[in-house]
Amino acid sequence: MRRWKAASAVTVAAAAALVLSACSGGSGGGTDQNGSSTDIKSMAVGKAENAQAGTFKLGDAPAWDGTVTVGIDDAFSAYNNQTPDTNSSYNTYVLIATLSGSSVIDGNNKVLLNNDVLDSWDVTSTNPYTVTYKIKPGVKWSDGAPWNCKDYYLAWLSQSGVAPNAGFNPAATAGYDLINSAKCTDDLTFVATFKQPYVDYKGLFDSNAILPAHILEKQIGITDVTQLTPTSDPAVLKKAGDFWTNGWKGFNKDLDPASGPYMITAFDQNQGAVTLEKNPQWIGAKGGPAKIVVKKFSDTKAMATALQNGEIQVVASTQPDATAADTMKGLSAQGVVYGSAPQLSYEHIDMNYRNAILKDKAARQALFEVIQRSDITDKLLKEVQSDITPDGSLIYTPAESAYKDVYSDKAGKGADAAKKTLEADGWTLGADGIYQKNGQRFSVTISHNNNPRRDQTVEIIQSQAKAAGIEIKNDNDPTFLSGGRLSTGAWDIALFAWSQPPFKSQSQPLYSTGGNQNHQAYSDPTVDNLFNQAVVATDEATATNLYQQADAAIANDYASLPLFAVPSMWAFQGIDKVYMQSYYGALWNAGEWAQK
């Protein structure tokens, strides 16, 4: 993944993580069908972006002394977002402004070279497949240390799985695990040689992945991290792994410098607020507000009210809410601009194969059949995105040409169909109206983070399932995504969203046997084989066909049910343009925000 991230509105997560539907934005006057201002789509492109050349730089904008407060759905929690228990979209939303990586993804989901810090990323050999990264001279961390090849090397060492006993605990290894040689030929040149072709290399070494090697060196007492190899002294490797995994949790200003246009200067864990100020060492454009405060709100309605009252200037929500959308749409007279667009994330439910009931394919099938997903989208999301429909794929988004709906023939068939499936498998209806088999009632719990829309989703599913003799319990746990429960599999059914960048190879860790982010313990040799073939394919058409087959095979196993592509919902005032990028959030180009 980039890696998959579990978003608390969604879920984010991991070493190479994933996080589309038609974008809102119309061509006529007034507002489009989703209530977005007509110029929202134009805001998806950076001011100095060169799409033809495939490069991104922050555009020049006036610097201003004010503070912009941005509301998000859940709190920033960790400087290192790449471990299983920290990986979250809400960390990414902050880190995109404070940590530099090889790529930037614009609002149109176009993957661009980050030309503020990198000169090039070229495939310099196809046999063996080799990518050479050329770093710009003069790029520095906020503490004055050089941002250079050592940082790339540490990113590879920590996330590739090459030192499994070293204590590095990456959320995912996809892509990095294919690099069998990582070398710094000089301070500004990093050369990665892959075991096999890997056309998704642009998804590696992103802003989440590259952490300060010089800090780790100092903390564990070594002088050059590039001399640390999988065969080094196990004790030293263990110290490095332990620090990488645990030393960068939360925020410590002495250990957590910035390499982006902003740096974190304060972190209030109790209030769920993080403060960003200009990075004095940043070599790119110097514009944007002097200070940005990113603050957690209890729900999107509270965010909308804070915007209305002038307490915040930007709402950046991945938890769409109809009431909040209506409130923000009604604030145009006070200069508020509202936007909505499908994100690179999908809300879904995962079936845990460790659960005795859900091991039974017929039980999983019955659940799919009884869930009418259009009830969820129609009741909860139409006010946010008027054309939203249930999602039909775990790998492709509805706006992508390769999208094929492989779930409509499996979900929403109704209670009678679900009952028929259960009874054919030996389930009998008990006196309490709940099916049972071998003395076990069909009673399962849906777990999720503290999110009102997810509570409402579970309520809808509970009503549908009850008619089919299935008992659903609601488990609302605020720490479900951030406290380790999701990653350790301590649940029956998980309701969350995966957030992903546009690299399909990063679906592999989610649905392959033993995958780092396969929290549901799903395993199918056919799916494993299809992913293995797709990842090494160098022809796009071949890879697409294989990913489509994998998508259909997962659907046939009734393993995970996609509900909808999550629409983002944002609004702003006092700033010229803000676009909620579907993976990185609103701050991907905060350095070029101009005061309005």
C-alpha cells in the first residue's frame, strides 16, 4: 500500500495498504446532484501539479498568520502508522502534511511523483526488475538532519519481513517483501531490486512509510542503519525492531521530526487534537496557514455545528451523515462550500472464520441473503450522495472500468431465501424464533468503532436478520479499530471500511492466506493463486482479469460483503479551495491553501 488502512470511519491500515464511485461535481450552475459547489471538481488538482509529466509540487500561495481548525471523525494517535495497532486513516490525514514520501495522490486519484523531495523514480532494469529513486539535494527533517537514502533503507528493512525475528511488526508487507536487494549507492540514490516484476512500485515508500533513520540510529546506538541487515547481530536487530514498532507510538517531539511542509508541535491525546506549524526546514513552497489544528469530533453533526458557529474552518469527514450534510449545504450564505465525492474506501462486513458458526458456509450465505444493502444506502446516505448504490466489488470501485458487480446475486434475496439455505444445511428453527444447529443458536455479534452511522447500520441488519431467524447483537467499541481487537480477530463480524490507494496488488494482504491484514483468517487456495499471478503480471489486461477472478472467488466464498463505496463529506470557509482526497484526507495540499 501504500498499504491498506482501516479507517475509523473506514479502516485503515498497513504496510502497503488500500483505501471509487463517480465524483460529484457538475458542469452546470448552482449545485450538482450531491449538493457540491460547481467548482469542487476543479479543486481536485494541485496548483502546481503537472499531470502530463506525472509530477506534483506544492504551488506558491501567500503565507498567512492565521490558524485553521480542521474537524475529523477520529483522533490522530501515532507517528508510526504502519503497525497493526496504529494503522488508521486518521493518522494518515495528519501525516500527509508532516511526512514526505515518494508519491502524492491528487483529488482525481492520480499517482504523482512528489517532486518537492524526489527527482525521479525510474525502472532502470526489467531483468532483474529494478527501481532507482533519486532524492533531491537539500531535503531535511525539521531537526536539520538530511532526509535521504537511509530513510528509504529503514522503510524497506522495517516493512519487508526480511528480518522476521527482529521485532519489526508492520501492518502489511505487500510490495516491500518482493524487494530482495535494497542499496544506497550514495546518500541521494536508493536502488530497489525486486524478486519479480512489480508494476505497483509507485505505491511504496509513501508518506506513512518513511520514518527518520537518524532517530532510530541514535536510540539504539548504531551509526549507519544501512549496515543493519537481516543477518546482523540479533540483539541489535531486536532493539531496532522494538523501537520502530513501539518507540514511535503517540507523539514525542524529540523523536518525531517532520519532513513535510508542516510539523507536529503539540498533541493532546485527551482532547483528540494535534497542532501543526510550519516546518522551518521545508525546501518547497512556503505558503498556507501558519498553524493547523486537527481535532476529533464526537460525530459529524457536531462538526457541522462547529463549522456553523465559526469554531472550525474545515469539516473533513469520512463518516457521512445526512443531517450534517443538510446543515452544511444550508450554510452557503455564510461562505461555506460543501463537497461530496466517493472515496477510495469501502464499507463492508468481514466474517471471522474462527467463529464456530461462521465457519459454516451456509451460515455466511444466509447472512448475505438476508442483508438488503439498499436499505442501508437509501436510509443513511442519499442526502450525502444522491446517486449512491450498494457496492459490488472488494477490489474495484464503481467508477473504475474494471469494476464488475459480483455481489448483487448473493445479497438481498430476503428472509425466505436465507431460511431455505439454513434448513438445507440442517439448521432448525427454535422455539425462540432463532435457528439452531448441533445445540448452537445462530447468534453472532457485529463489532465496530463508536460511530452513529454504524449503529444505525447494525440496527437495519438486526431487523432484517430477525425475520430470518438470525440473532444479531451490536458491539459498539470505541477502541475496536485502534485498540488491537480488529487485528487480533477478537470478534464475530467486523463492520468497518478499508481505505486504499489505487494499487490493486495491495488487496492481496487482506484476502490471502496468512496475509498481514487478513484479520478474518480467510483462506482459499484458488484466491491465493490468482493474487500471486496478478501481482507479477506486467500486462495490465492480464492483471485485471486475474484480480476480477479473485474478486469473484471471494464472493463465492461469502467471506466479506461490501456495503457501499464510502462518500466523503467536507465543507470549508475562509479558504480558497479544499478538496477531500479520498485516501489522504483534506491536508494533502494544505501548504497551498490561501486565505479568502
